[in-house]
Amino acid sequence: AALVIAPQLTAPAPVTYSTSAHVRTIALDDGSRIELAPRSRLTMSGRDQARIALEGGAYFDIVHDPSRELAVDAGGVRISDIGTRFDVLSAAQGVRVAVEEGTVSVSGKDLAAPIVLPAGRAVRFDFAQGTAQTTAIEASAVGQWRTGRLTFQGAPLRVVAAELARYAGAEVTVSPSVSDRLFSGTLVIRDGNAAIRDLARLMDLPLSGGDGAWRLGP
């Protein structure tokens, strides 16, 4: 009897998905869908695969299921959801969570209480500054990277550069003297290296290096 029962009590082995230069779509058994951004890594674990660890970016379209408690861990931030559409971008500089439909709860070890994000709201964690700032966001801008664009609203230059580095597959260093300058605008990211050059022109900053390794600023 033990031989029969034991496998039923054991959670399935974790499953890991990763991407290089292209987006990958992950279809779940319940009809939910996850789109994994370029150069990202996602691991699903737990008996119902409801524990997700994310490095990079992903867009989640999750079917409502009250019996399942889905949680996404990204850069020390946890996003809890019971059925909605939301986007997560995680980099060394910070984490951004944006909600297109439904509501998610966002928690972190440095937060006194979870942040509840309804549709049309986003939160950006800036690890260098130790801050979490919520803003309004247009529904069309949530997961916009899937259409080859990224929109920023008052984001520090170091954060913008870190996100563009993923699409360029390059190392992007930002001079400390300009790393906190704020950028608002939309960049085309189908060619990540071209997007870095566009950012330098828009911010009127010198750009050195080349494809694979860039330095932005003096």
C-alpha cells in the first residue's frame, strides 16, 4: 500500500523554462498562459505548479481558480493572484509589477503590509533607493514588451538600462553621475542595441562601446 500511496503524496518535480532572444509561451493545463520574455528563466513547483520563481520578465494570463493560491517570486518580491492578467519585470536594479485586469497582492520583506494593485496600477521596487512607488498605467502598456515596445514613466536611467540590457543581450553600464536621471517615454526594443542608442540620443548622453557591452554617460 505504501508503494501505491507514496507517489500520490509527492509533489511533481519542478519544471524550468528559459529563453534566449525570443519570447516563449507556456500553456498550463487549466487554460492559463504565461509569456516568458527574452533572456528570462521561470521555474514552476508545488503539487499544482502554483509556486513560480521568475528571473527576468513574464506576462501572466491566469484563469480564476479559488482553490489555487498562485504566487510568483521575483527578486525578493512576491505577487499573489487568484485569476487576472499582470506583468512582472525583474532585474538586478528592481522589480516592476503592472496589472491589466483583476487584482494582485504584492508583498516583500521590507514592506510593512502588502500592496494591493487593481487593474490600471503598477508598482516599481527600486532596490538601490529602497523604495516602492505605485503609479497609474494604461492597460495597453501592460506587457507591452510582447509587441516590441517598452514604456517608462519617470524611471531612473539605471533601471531603464537594466531592462534594455535583456533585449540587447548585452552588458549596459551607466555612469553614476547620471544613473538617477529620470526617463519617460516609449522605446522600440525589437533590436535591443538600437534601443540603447535611441535612449542615449533621447537623454542627450554620450554612448561608448558597442554591441555586447555599452557604457552610457560620461
